[in-house]
Amino acid sequence: MDPATSSAAVQGFGKVGRGAARLLAEAGVRVVAVSDQYGAVHHPRGLDIADLAKYVDRTGTVVGFAGADKTSNEDLLELDVDVLVPAAVESVITTRNAHRVSARIVVEGANGPTTPEADEVLLDKGVLVVPDILANAGGVIVSYFEWVQANQSYWWSEDEVRTRLANRMSAAWQNVREFAAERHVSLRKAATALAVERVALAHQLRGLYP
């Protein structure tokens, strides 16, 4: 996919959604819709995410952003976009609306935004779902970095943390993608299987189980 000709919608404009929208826009993707708990805004030619962020800082909501049409959180999920980022709350993609999701890629920024039943619907439709266990793991990884630094009485610069995070996330993505391709399973099943496998191996190596 060419970012310059791709579009995205982001449900949620908190820490995860706001960052996702900014990074997508910086990559050249046309972010056509963004929402928060009060409502959603949409513009087919793309929203100015930097201006939207300033507007939200002033008003506390995306609703009423100049030059954008009002829509709903529910309708945002069904927009004709290439990438959908549900980054608000859990269980927003269900069997009621999964068949109307038009995005080619769903990247789960929230925890559990897709129900198991809806996950099967998306899989049958050929939608690539990047699961929450992988897509929003960055915060947990940085928390681990903080724990490591505290234990070692040491500190890393922000650039070092960002570099280490990027390396970890890129490696995780490659591992999950390869595992899924080799075993012909979804990314969610691949990520879960890899996690269980690694924990089991770690327990065996430490001698906790015979």
C-alpha cells in the first residue's frame, strides 16, 4: 500500500488514537475521520490532524471542528477506508457491524475492540487484523524499560528508548507475521501461540516444570 494514496479512520482520540492519527498523517496517509466519546468528524479529503489536536486541546472534543462533517462513532467504523484503527473501547466491532467494515486493515489500538465472533467474520472477508496484543504493546514495553532502568539504577535517553522500542516492535511484527504465514493462521492466533510458546519455554529452561 502506498501511504500517499491510502486513507484511514481512527476511533478514539486519546493517548493511543491521537498518536496513531498523527503518525498516519505524518506518513502521508489521508486520515478522513476521527472520533472521541462525544462524537466524530469526517472529511473525505482528509483532516488536518495537527490543527485538530490544537482544537481538541482548546475544546476538549473533536466535535465542531471547522471544515469537517459530523458523524458518529458507529458510522466511522464502516467508512470506506484502507485502514481502520479502533482505539477507544472494547467490543465495538461485533457480528452486528463486522460485515459492513470496509477497511482492508484493522489495527487494534484499544484492548479487545473486536469480539471473537466478529474476528471470524473479518477473517472470512479477507481483512487483515493486527491484534491488540501486538498493535498496542508499545506502552507495556516502555514500562518494562522503566523497570529495567530502575533495577540497574541507570537511565536511557528518550532517543535510546524510542530506538529500543522501535526495534522490539519491528522484531515482534516480523516474528508474528512469519509464524502466521508458516502455519496459515491469523495474526491474532499467531501472536497468542507465540506468547504461550515463549512463556512455556522460559518455564522449562528455569526448571519450574519437569
